[in-house]
Amino acid sequence: MKRQLISLVIKEFLAVWRDKQTRSVLILPPLLQLFLFSFAATLEVKNIDVVFYNQDTGKHSIELIQRIVASPKISQAHYVYNEKDLADMIHQQKGLLGVRFLPNFSKNIQRKETGKVQILLDGRRSNAATITSGYINEISDSYSQEIAIDLKIPLLNVDIVQRNWFNPNLEYSWFTIASLVAILAMMISLVLTSLSVAREREMGTFEQLLVSPVTPNEILLGKTIPAFLIATMEASVILALSMYLFDIEFQGNLLLLYGSMIIFLLSIIGVGLFISALCMTQQQAVLGTFLFMTPAVLISGFATPTENMPLWLQYIAELIPLKHFLIVTKGVFLKDMGPLTVFQNTWPNAVIAAVTLPLAGWFFKHRMA
């Protein structure tokens, strides 16, 4: 490595460290997002308010209400005595769902007939309401089995045993924090590289670089190496926090994870350098970063599976490096993904890096001219 390149790398490290704004972006937001996402980004529904309208008042409806209220997912139960009040409670969002026991519910059960329960869901919160409905159905199914045994009603001889692979207790933090290793590494490398050239232009030092005895490729390499090392270090800190602070077991091979991470970061750095070459100010670079990062996270499969998206959007998702690396991080982290599967989800990022890095270099040289 040439002495000029080493000097450029040291200069870039010093520029990042001495810039208060850049330094704060590197330290505070990743840690803040790690803690916020690990507790806030969850599909688990808790603290549910339920509205009961019991037109039966028999022993079976009262028993079922008590079991629902005793669920740890339920925080508060409201009782109404007419249909209008039930509708108003849901309309005013004082209850996520309403449970209505129709007349003769208990009598029908005692006659070995079907007891009817109506569940009213707040469609404005469709996901939470659907999950809550699943909780209610689970409680009612369990009670129905007890009633069938008491009344000696024949049951189907089906024994269902549910087991969740790779995440036995369905802890959403396991999924979220494993994904944050990739997302925060992307954010850091993207911010650093997109701001690097724009910062030089804004501070008036870009012209000094042009007349210095270094080639454009060396300038780009000098911008790439610090961003790569800092992003890798930050990802390692997040990885360590996830294992030792959040107590998530790492099942896979660290070498496979870091090997795939190197390719992933190179592909992201290519995107960041391309943004930096386009922008004249740091403000433009920040806007360009978020213009890329927000849709990249949304269609990467972090929040919703890419298989649920329209076909044309799935093709676009294949061009997002984060989509491929998320599969690797969750796979290596939670289920000891094998080398072949890691390679199958890493080579697309190698192709993206092979395109974005030369493209950023060409555009950088073009703008210099």
C-alpha cells in the first residue's frame, strides 16, 4: 500500500472523528435504534382492551369471560348492556375488539348444541385485531374441549403439538436484533461514504485533493477503507450487545457471517460513493441517503416477507443488498445456516458490488473532469 493511500485513510479517520456531527451520527443513533427497535418493533399484541356484551348471563358465558379477562394479554375489560354502547366503545377506540354472547348461549351448550359468540374487530387496527382474535379463539377452544369432556360429547382424536423451530418462544427481539446487525451496518457505511466527498466539497478541501499526488482511484479507496472498518466495528459491537446484553444465542459460524458482511458492506459503500459523487453539499448527501435507505429497509423483508409483495416489487427487492444479507444474518444467527446457503445469498451482493463500485468510480472521475 502506498504511503499516500495510508495518509488518506488516516486523514479520513481524523476528519470523521473531529467532525462533531459525524461523530454523533456514528455513536448515538445506532445505539438508540438498537434499544428502540428491540423493544418497539414487535408484532406481539399486549395491553388489550376488550368490550363484553353478555346477553346470556349463564354460567358458561361468565366462565368464558373470566378466562379471557385472566389472560396476561388483556389489560382492561369493559362491560356494556346494549348493542349501541358496544358499537360506540369500538368506534371511540376504547376497545380493540368486542365479544358478544348471544341469548341462550349457556342453554344451548347444556343441550349439547352450538353456543354462538360474536367477535367484533376494529378494522382500523387490523393486524392487532386479528392477532387478538387468535388469542380469544385459543381460549374458547380450550374451554370447548373441557365442556365436551364434562358433557361426554365425543371429540375428534387429534393431538396437535406445536413447536417453533429456531425461536421456540417466539421472541420478536431475536428476529429484530439479528436484523439490526445488517440494517445499522448499512446505515453507518452509507452515511459515512455519502458524506465523505460532499464534506470535502463543502469545506473547500476537495480541490486540494485534486492537486495532491494521488490518483482518483486512491481517493476513492481512501474514502472506502475507513467507512468499511468503522461499519464493521459498529456491527461487531451490536453483535456483542445482542449476545451478552439481550441474551440471544448465536448458533452459527462467525467466519461465514463476517465473510458475507464484507461483500455486503462493499456493495453498500458503492451506493454511498455514488450518492456522494452526485451531491455538492452534506445536506444533499443526507437526503440522498435516506432516499435510498427508507425504501431499501421497507422492501428488504425486514418487516414483511418479500413473498407477500407484488411480483414486480420482488424483482426490485433482488437489487437491494440488504435483502440478501438479512437472510444471512437471521440464518447464521438463529439456525446455523450452512456455507452453501450463505454463498447462495451472498453472491448477488458480490454482483451488486461489482457494479456499484466501478460505477461510483467512473462517475467520480467524470465529475472531477
